[in-house]
Amino acid sequence: MNRRPAIARMIGHMALTAGLLIGLAGCKDDKADANRLSVFCAAGIRLPIDQLKEEFIADRPGVTVAMQFGGSGELLSQLELTPADDRPDVYIAGEESYAQDAQAKGLVDRIETLAYFVPVIAVARDRASELNIRTLADLARPGLKVALGEPRGPAVGKVSDRMLRAASLAAVCENAVAHGSTVQEMARTVMLGHADATIIWDATARQGDFAKTLTTIAIPGAPTVRIVICRVSDTPRAELADAFIDYVRTGDSSRAAFTKYGFTVAAPTTAPAP
Amino acid sequence: MIELCDIQASFGQFRLRDINLRVQPGQYCVLLGPPGSGKTSIVEMICGLRAAEGGTIRLGGRRADGLDPADRHVGYVPQDYALFTSMSVWRNIAFGLRVRRLSRAQCEQRVEQVASRLGIEPLLGRTCAGLSGGERQRVALARALVLEPQVLLLDEPVSALDESTRQRVCLELRALHDSLGMTTVHVSHNFEETHSVADLIAVLNDGRLAQVGSVDDVFRRPADEFVARFVRAGNVLRRVSGAEGLTAALLRPQDATLLVEGSAVPPGRAALAGQVVAVQDGGGLQWMVRVAVADQPDTVAVAVPRPIDDAPPPFRAGQRVIVTFDPARLHSLGPGDGPDAM
Amino acid sequence: MSLPPARPSPDVSPADWPAPPPGGRVAVSLRGRLFVGWMIALGGIYLAIVVALLVGGLTYMDFSRFWETVSSPDILFAMRLSLLSSLTTVALALVIGIPAGYVLSRYRFPGKLIIDTLLDIPIVLPPLVVGVLLLIFFHTAAGRWIKANVNDPVFQPEGVVLAQFVVACAFGIRMIKATFDQIDPRLESVARTLGATRSQAFFRVTLPMARSGVLAAAVVTWARAIGEFGPILIFGGTMRGHTEVLPTSIWLELQVGDIQAALAVTLLMILLAMTTLLLFKRFGGQIRL
């Protein structure tokens, strides 16, 4: 039989809750710390940036870097909506148009190029010879299932849409069997066999499982997109932010990190996408 | 002890009007009425679970209107017993004591006392599941009585029990009331079960008190046709007289005699011609003969004395007869009601 | 053709009844069994779907990567934070949800229908939107005051709890209200006639009776909280070693194309969830709420 009255149990319960909350608070970070750099980074670029970040803080004792990942567009919204003292110091976007928007809104005041995304056609490796796709025009083959990025969504969607229409291949856009909202989604669609071909970034095709299961076909003259890193306006840690930006974008370790994860570092010979 | 003065209340469509009831200390009051007449609502107002819109309630001389149910010290046994199913029988009974923070020893002593008085000691360790109707009732009763209230409210305490035990339980309740010196209000829809235990009867009809009085008052001198029919006091005769319009009167079966058609009616007695519908056993030494009389919507029952031997009844179904009675023995019931009156 | 009788005795079988099959009894009732069969088959479709998804994922997985992925410090942190935050969310949801459910169930007041509907909004809104709204709130004057004087949850672990709480509590309130709806309010009234105050009637009579319903609400709330992702992404942040929870980990791996790592963390989440849910269900009955 239960002796303690129910009220005592409720109090005990609330004490437990309070304890949990206090425990959580232990995980708290001090956002005002002058040596704590906060970076918003597009999720697709995580791997090289993580590596460079480790190298950066290894050289600087006492400095920490908190990385927040998300879609480039989401990060931009967060940048705009977060109160000033929660804003990050650095914003890395997978596509320059976001950074330009941010600059137009006065949110960032320094934009530098890190690397480039080049669109390529990707098909499943074990079906490559069977499908025998060599050019963009081959995507218009009847019966071929093509996955494309949502034209109003990810950068690759916009770029591939424009590219196809410029090549008089609008039919491919209309008949796309799927419209992905992220480039990884489209790569997965082809990898898992739900589509035969897609247009994605070269770097994506060289990442992780995609590298093992997909093979790419270059698109001569394809427009490219710049991966950019920006300093957020009015950040109290401007110096540290600048140091980070400079470290990440120049130097041999930068080239090595980006190349290792499949990114194109050299400026491509074609004009950038409008 | 319990005083309801001019109580008015309405709940949705239903209204209680002008309820005036006074139950003296130590009285056993039976609140009688058909289902839906407001009996439970009145009891809920006495124990504080419902508020009246007008009028006052006094308990033991003090105004109880504003008091919380917890402060009224009224024992309440609801119709469905409302046992706390998550607790054992012992904890149900001890509930009121533990809420008042009595020590464990005191609780045990008083629970034992009440349980043995009601004969439910063997049930103390059990959960409430699987108890019979009678057992549940006694647990609910014990739960209320253990607090030694001065007023006890019983809402239809025997309606859920089987017929053979109802009368006995009513007598047991009365015995309990007497030995504990309480004031009790017993809600019922059945006069036959309760008339032997009641000191005071209050008959409720559609939100209004039709009559309040002793058993004798209600049975022999019902205030109106409704009460007369409800307590089955006797035959309700309807007639139209010029000045008063439609009136009803009570004729007790024992006050009427039956004559064969064509017999002479003794002087000074009224007569109604009719035809025998049925002859039934009237209990005791009488036949109850039901006669269909012209101009009366109901059959008239006449008690015919019956000799102790096995002789057949003197009247047969279908026989034409005359019902005679002394008009002075009619008890007026005031204006008749109902569209089917003549 | 007539159905065979319910229990034909072996030594009395008239010629026109079919003979029982050798060694067996005639079906007790063919129709009865068909009914049971249909119910199980239709209801079992969902079980089949769940099992199919799990089996599909397991067969696709490369188990050699499981241990290495799951034992990385980031994933271990995410697991700890997932558990800590979801349990905190449940505790808060009960402290707030029990009174809320009680008021909604027992009391009548003007505008009750509107308020009841408002409390369903967090369930209806896409989780991402909840995150955006939270972010916007802390931008407003009221939000900034709270940040300065009470707690700053933006991109902090408290923000993770807040994000989970805003969505999961709505589920909890729904279920707790339904639980109180089932408990006859007259029992509280009777308790009051026995001398209990309203508060005593609630704690001694109603709440013990509500125990299993409250427990079910806690389970649902926890499940929702630990699986929550959208608002955490936007409001709590996805910082490794700081506000990362398991759903976030899975998403981060997918964003770099590492499906095997994503599946490894998924399997971890499934194991974690099953263990916790089984514990809840097995021992929850003995929790004294």
C-alpha cells in the first residue's frame, strides 16, 4: 500500500524535472565568449570544413568553433531571424545567390569564394554501360527516368533547369520523374534505382556512398556555382572571423581538404551561372 | 435539522420550484417521486454538490448555503455508490478519516467498528472489483457512516438490489438510523418499500413538492390526484360538477361495496353501474374485484370480504354490478388532471 | 448445406452429418474463425509494413560500419542529449499537461472550444514552422526580455527541450484530457462530501485512477519528443557536441551522402527507443506518479 501522499510524489517529480534541467544547463555554452566562433555552414560542405576547423583550432589554444549545419536557404532564414546576440560570425553557403541576398539585407559584409560546384550527369555505376548516356541531349531519350532538382529549390535545380532549357531540352524538365529538394536526395534517388539519371554537383557525386555507386558524365560548358564564405556584419569577433575565413579559403591545406572530399577548387573555364 | 426554504433551481430544461421541507432531528424522511422529478437534485443541494438559485438551506440551524461539501458533515451515499475503484475496501471506508489526518491506529479502530456493525469485515482487504451490489452498498454506507455524520442522505439505496432483499434492507437502514440517532433522507420511487420505515414522506412531482406529511397523511389524505395515484391510495374517481368543473376524489376499495345488477341501492349511498373485469386475490381476507364503470377512465377496485373457506368468489368477470359507497367517505383530490377525464 | 453442429459427440453422429476428419475435430465454427482471421489480417497489415521497413533497412546496412559510427564522440553526445532532453520534455509535459488536461476535461468556461482548438495547433503545424515561430518569438520584445532575465535557449540545449516540448506537450494534453474524461467527476464530488478539499479529491482519488492514462500519455510524449527534428534544426541548432540529437545526426550524415552512417544511427535510435518503450510498458505500472 502506498503511504506517501500523492502531493509528496508530485513534489518529488518536479524536483526531478528541475534536476534534469539543471543537468542540461551544464551543457550550456557561453555565447558571449570572445574566443568562441560561431559558424553557419551548408550541410553539404561539412566534411572539408570540419577538417579545416580542427586544423584551425589546433593552432590556436583557447579558441573554439561551434558549427551549425543546415540547408543554405534555411541558414539564411535563421541568420535573418535570430536575435543579434545569437547570430553567428561566419556564414558558408553552397551557392552565392544566398550570400548576395544576405549582403543585400545587410547581414554579411565580406564574401569570398571557397570552391565551385560543377553540374554533372550521374547514373548508377552498374547501369552505366547499359544506359550509355554521353551528352545532355541523351537525357531526352524516350522512356528514360530523370530526376531533377526542384527549379525553385536547390541551386542545382535552378542551374540544371536553365541549362536544359538553354539547350532546347525543356522536355526533359517537364518529364522529370522526380523533383528533389536537395542534391543529396536526387543522388539517392538514382542510387536506389528510382530514377535512371540525374544532374547533381560533382562534389556530391564524389561523396560517401555516392562515390561508390554512381558514375558521372561531364557536361561541357555547364554553368558553375560558387561556394562562398561570408563574414556576418557587426560581429564582435570580426578579427577571429577574418582569421577563420582566410584560413579556410587559402593555403595548401585548404586545397587539400576540398579536393579530398571531391570539390572543384580551380576556377572553371566557363562563365559562372548568372 | 434539515431545512429547505423556498428553494428554486433550474438545470437545463428542468426546474425545481418552491421546495419547502423541514426534517426534524432524528426523523427518517423518505423523499418520494417518479424518476426525473428532482429528488437527486434536492439531495445534491443538501450535501452541497449543487447550488440553488433561490431560497436557503439550513443544517442544524445554521445556514449551509455557502459551505463547501467538506464542511457540511453530511453523509452521502449516491445511487451508484461511487466507490473509489483504485482503492481497497478498507481505504475506501477510511478515506474520510485519512483526509482529516487521523492516525493509522484511530483509522483502523473506527473502520473496524463500522465494518463489524454493517457485517462487512471479511471484505476489508479486498479491492472493489467483484463485490456484489449489496456489498458495494454497505461499503458506501460504511464510508459515510465512519465519519459519524448527523445527517445521512441515501439516494435510491435499494433500487439496485433484487426484490427479495429490498424490504429487509430498508428495515436494516431504519434500525441503523435509530441506533445512531441520525437524521436521514431516503430517496425512493417506491412507496410500498418505504412506508414502513418513514417518519415523514415528501412527494415530489416534476420539480414541485406535492405533499409533505406522515405516512398516514399521505396515504389516507393524499393532497392531489398525483399523490393518490403514486402511493396507490385507492380509486381515483373523476366527475364533472357544474360549479367546480372537473374534480377528482379518492375512494378506498374498502369503502365501497358491490351489488348485483338490479339490486336496490340503500338510501344515502351513491351508485355507479359497471361490469366486472377481473376478480383478484386482495391479500388477507378479501377479494379485489375490478369493475369497469361508465364514464370513468380507470377500473374501480372494490374490496369484497372473503370467508375463510375455499368458496369461489361471489362475482364473475363480465357480470353486471353496481358499486355503492357513502359519498361522505370520498376524499377530495382537488381539480382533476389529464385530458382523458370526462 | 448446413454447418456441422458445435460439438458432435463421436458416438452419436446421424448419417447426414459430414464425418469428422480423421484424428481431428470438426471446426468449432467456420464463420467464427473466418471473422477472427479477417480481423487479424487487416489489422496486421500495419505490423507488416513496419516490419518490412525495418527488415529493408537492416538488409541494406553495412554492419561493419555500425560500431565505428555509433561509438564516435559526436554520436555518443547526441545519444545522451536525446535521452536527457526527451525525458526532460516528458517531465515538463506532465507537470503542465496534467493540470491542462484536467481543466479542459472538468471545467466549463467561455471560449473553451477555441482554446481547445488552439492547443491542437502545434500538432497541425509543420515542425519546421514551429521552429521558425520560436525563433521569431525570441526576436520580439517579450522574447528578448526572457533571454536577458530568465534563460537564453536559442541554439542551446534548453532550446532543444523547448522545441521538443512545444510539439510533444500538445499530444500529451490531448491524451491526458481523454483520460480525465473517462473518470467520473462524481467520484470527486463524493470525495468532497467525505471531507476532502478539491485539491485532496484530485490527488487522492482522480489522479490515482488516471495513472494508466497518464502513463500512456507520457509514452506518446516521449516518443514524439525524441523523434522531433524540424524545430530543433531551426531553433535548437545542430551543433555537434552541443545541441546535436540523434535525428539531427542522421540528417547530417544524409547531407553528406553517407547513407551507411545514417542507417547506423537509425539502428541505434530504434534500439534505444525499443528499450525505453519496453521499460516504460513493463515497469510503468509501478511508477507512482
